[in-house]
Amino acid sequence: MSTQTDPSARLDGEAAVVGKLSTLDRFLPVWIIAAMALGLLLGNVIPGLNTTLEAVKIGEVSLPIAIGLLVMMYPVLAKVRYDQTHRVIGDRRLMVTSLVLNWVLAPAFMFALAWIFIPDLPEYRTGLIIVGLARCIAMVMIWNDLACGDREAAAVLVAINSVFQVLAFGALGWFYLQLLPSWLGLPTTSADFSFWSITASVLVFLGIPLLAGFLTRTIGEKAKGRDWYEDSFLPKLGPLALYGLLFTITLLFALQGGTITSRPLDVARIALPLLVYFVVVFGAGMVIGKWLGLGYAKTTTLAFTAAGNNFELAIAVAIGTFGVTSGQALAGVVGPLIEVPALVALVYAALWARARFFTTTHANG
């Protein structure tokens, strides 16, 4: 079937998609910029705020931030139709392509960008490589949902990323920080990643909200049926995810506000390769998904799960391995500084592409 449509029809389609977003969703970039600004302001004007936020932790992540992440994840995972995940697992094109993008191409691309953009700053370079190895298991669910991606596919791909994260993170860290640089005649970095820290991150930031979302849907549907659950309950629960997102962003920037504002040139040098990474990897995912004929929903999910990164894990690993004041930790902190606005912009890019390059006559398209 041809995907060519009349220009006015494309514009009407795009307007219809965006029009379905709530006021909170449509103005999300405004709220996110406000949350970032508020966080930076709080971090710079309230003495000892970062110490207070760091006083209690889950692993290496501040407890208030961990709570925000869990609140953000739970409503999205409560929307997933878990009885439909079998159709995703059976889609070999999607599964194989996602694994290759997430665990082969994306880390290699980040490695290349780190050496191209900041070859003279080894701490920041190492931090960027660590960010590239930490595949997204949390915030990607928000971006995928806002862009009308496939929720069931996102849940399955995130779960697979989690398993690979536990099994492969340490090995890939050794490969990209020691083995590959030595092969290329470049300086190497010694790093000892904690298997248990990575496992704890996955269990907390995916396991808890995934279990809660599954139980909520199962119990809710059994009690009052799917129509009530999806038409009455979920619309009331949904905004909680974005409130959790904004809360998390505010606290994250409050925690690192002083560091970010005191080293603007360093932040800019770290930010540029990150921006290139998000745009190129997302674009590659969209092009590959379109070429494979996956349909809009799965293509969007493929692109977001490949472009997003698990910044909470990257920060935790950098702090645990190199210290809270290290350049590696700063690179991890700059990750969400760039990722959040970049992926919000890519949500709108995906909706724009939906109206122009994908048919919308099928459920997954």
C-alpha cells in the first residue's frame, strides 16, 4: 500500500494526533524547561540541599529521585496489555533489530562520538561511554507513550534490555574502556563495575513498577472489566506519570545544579556528542523500522528504546566507580540535561513523521 497522501490530509492527521494529547502533554516542553530551571535554582540558592537529597539512597540513587522514577513508571506500566505481549515476542524482526541497535550499534556509536568530540578529556570521555552502555529501562516508557508507540512492545523491549544490562554491562564496559582502545592504540581506562549495583538498579527501577502495573491491571480488570479499567481508571491514573517525571527532573537538577552551572564549558562539550547521539540513533531506528515495515507504533518504540539511556544507572555506576565529584559522574549528570529536552522534541518529530510517512489504517501503523 502506498504511503503517499494529500498534504492537507497529512496535516489533518498530524493535528488529530497532537489534538488527542492532554493539555499537560501538549505543553510538556514548557513544564520540563520550568522543572529544569526550578531545579537549578533550588540547587544554587538552598545551602546543603544536595546533601539532604543524598542523605538516603537506594543503591547509589537518591531516595527522593528513586521515588519520582517509580511514580513516573507505574502508570505507564499499568497501561500495558500484558496479554498482548506474545505478539511482540513473536516478531523476530523487531526483537533482533532492537538487540542489534541497543547492544551493538548504539554503544559503538557513543564510543566513536566520545573519542571524536572529547579525545583530550578522558574522564568525560569515559563517562559518555558509560552512558552509552546504560540502555534505557525507565523514562523511555514516557516518551514512547506520548508518541503513541506500542506499549506492549516497549514493555517487552525494556525487559529484554534489563536482562542484557545485568548480564552484559560489565563485559561491555571492559570491552569499550580497555580492550577496544588497546586494539586501536588509544589510552585505556580501568573500571570495576559492581554486578550487584546494576542488578539492584534493574530490580528497583523496572521490577517494582512492572509488578505494580501488572497487578493493577490484573486485579482491576477482574474486578470491573477492561472497559472500566481503560476508560475510567487509566485516565485518572495517567497524569501521575508526568507529575513523577517533572518531580524527578526538578530533584535531579537541584542535586547537580551547582556542578552544572559552575562548569558551563565542560557541560557544553559533553552535551554536543550526546545531542548528536540521540538524534542519529533515533533517526536510524525510525528509518530501519520503516524499511522493515514494522508500522508506526513498533517503529517508534524501536527508535525510542534505542535512543534513550538509563541515566540513573549511568550516574550510579560513575559515582560508585569514580566518585561523586569525578568527571565521569558529571558526564552522567549531563546525560538527562540533554536527553530530556532532546527526546521530548523527538516525540513531536515522531508524531510529525506519523502523519507523513506511515499509513494509519492499521492498529500498529
